[in-house]
Amino acid sequence: RDGSDYPDLQGTELADLSAARREAVRFAGALLRDQPETFWQSGEWTMSVHDEGGLALFQLTFFATHGAV
């Protein structure tokens, strides 16, 4: 979520919570690396991870602040 929702309707099956955490960080890093301008335009981005039943497992939140110039 960066002002809009982009749900993953297919999902990814992973072995356990630890694997889900690793994949979330890897995926978030790839998005930030490949589309940095999108992140800087919104200033905040949240990734929520749910199990197959829709239960929220954890959330990653990224935000940027500008320093005083």
C-alpha cells in the first residue's frame, strides 16, 4: 500500500513464518531497488502479509523523511 492497494491475488506458498519474513524482505527490497522514484513520491509504503485464510501475519512499513537543508 502506497496510497493505493495492490493485492497479490495468487499469493506465494512458503514453508513457515520465517520463510514468509525472508521472502517479504527480499520482495520489498526488489521493489525499492527497481522503482525508487515511486517510493520517494509517496513517502510511505506498507506491505501486509497474510496467511491463506486472510489472517494478518505481519506488516513491513517503509517511510522516508527529508532532512533540513
